[in-house]
Amino acid sequence: MLDWFFSPYLIWTVVGLLLLITELTTLNFILCFFGLGALIVALLTWLGLTASLSSQLLVFTLSSLFLLFVLRRTARKLFAGHADAPPDYAGQKVTVVKTIPAGGEGAIAYRGSEWIAFSDAPGPIPEGAAVIIETIEGIRVKVKPVE
């Protein structure tokens, strides 16, 4: 009576679904490929193509690793956002509140605070001038004059 309950394809299906559900809580994009590998084994076992435990483990290992190495980068790009998108501060136009000398530091007003600013500009940038934020390096902001 309980033979269907302990059938290999059902066990692989449950393991695969548990791994996929666990992936939803971690978002590491690793467990989902092992979950998909377990579901592949469940399908092949249900079709009668992987009868022995050793063949099931071999298919699980190969399919999981194949999916992991081939699809992980694509899945991260699709679901984790775009890491190569420019940060929200890049290109923001701000005002110099303390003159930025050539090769030195001054200050800018950004988001209601005064930030230490520096520039690669050949000359000084006077107080009140408009500049564009290029990057934020630690607590300092690299700016360039508005052209």
C-alpha cells in the first residue's frame, strides 16, 4: 500500500521541490539548479530510464552541475537586478560650497549634507560653481565641472 509513497520518482520530486522552495528564501541561485536536477531525475525515473540508485545519483550530479555552470550567470542577471547599472548619484548636478583647488579638496552640497569633494580639473573650481558627481570614493566625492 505504501509502495507508491516511497517510490524513487516521488522522493526525487519532493527533494527537488524542497530545494526550489528553499532557494526562494536564500536567493543565492545555487539551490534552484540542484532542485531542477532532482526534478530531472524524478522525470527520468518515472519514465523508467534511471532505475538504479547509482544512475539516479549520476544524472542528478551531472544535470545539477551542468545547469549550475551554464545558467547561473544568466539567472543572476535576470532575477538579481543589474549590477552594471550606474549608481543613482552618478551624473547628479550639485553646487560647490567650498572652493575645490587643483589637486586639493573642497566641499559640495549633496542631499542636504556637505561632502568632501575633489576633482581632476586642471584649475580650481570656485564656490557656487555647478559640478557633476562622477563617483563616491569612501567619504569623498569626485566631481567634474559642468561644461
